[in-house]
Amino acid sequence: MDRHEQLRLKQEQRNTEREAALSAKLSAAASRKRKLLWGIGSLLVVVAVIAGVMFALPGRLDKFASCLSEKGAVMYGAIEWCQYTKEQAGMFGKSFKYVDYKDYRDLPGIKKTPTWQINGQLYENVQSLERLSALTGCPL
């Protein structure tokens, strides 16, 4: 075997070694990527399950808020911009969806938000849950 042939064989051997090393690195990177994607996917599944459970659980004031609506109590407010309306809604937490809520512009003459209409009477400002219970007879 001449010198040229020996150099060519050495070069081929080095190329083969480089390709093997590169292939091993790519395989390790792909494995890390798969593990990362599985980890992220698993985390998203756990978060989705927890969120589903949290939204499925009833609010602690569901019955009270439903009773207010059944008794004809209506809350008028401006939930988009009024901090007091937001405060009143926040007192109900996720049970607020059962409150008969209307935009303050739906009832002419509303001067303050929130305003409750109960038995034909208007009650301005944030009302305590106890006061709403007393006015409507709805148990807390």
C-alpha cells in the first residue's frame, strides 16, 4: 500500500469517527428534546386537570347568589371600569355568575355603581352579604 492510499484510509477513518460522534451527539440531543417535550406535555396535562377540577367545583355562595336572583334582586353596575362594582362581584367569587347582574345604563336614574334593586327599592354602593341576606331573606 502506497503512502497516498494510507492517507486516504486514515482520512476515511477520521470521517467515520466524526460521523459517529456527530450521530451520537444528535441522538443525545434528540433524546433530551423528547424528554423535555414529554415533561412539558405532562405538566400541561396536570395543569389542565387541576383547572378542570377548580372550575367544576361549585362556588361557596352558589345557593345564596341563586336565591338573590330568584327573589328578584338585581345588581346594576359597571364591571368593566368601576372598582366598587368589581369589589361587589368579588365578594361572590365564582358564584357571581348566578347574580342577576345588569349594566347600570339598563335602568335610568342609576347614580352610583353598584346599585341593587330589591323589592322595588334601590340600594346604592357595595352591600355586605349579610345586608343582602336581610333584605331578601336569602340564607347565607
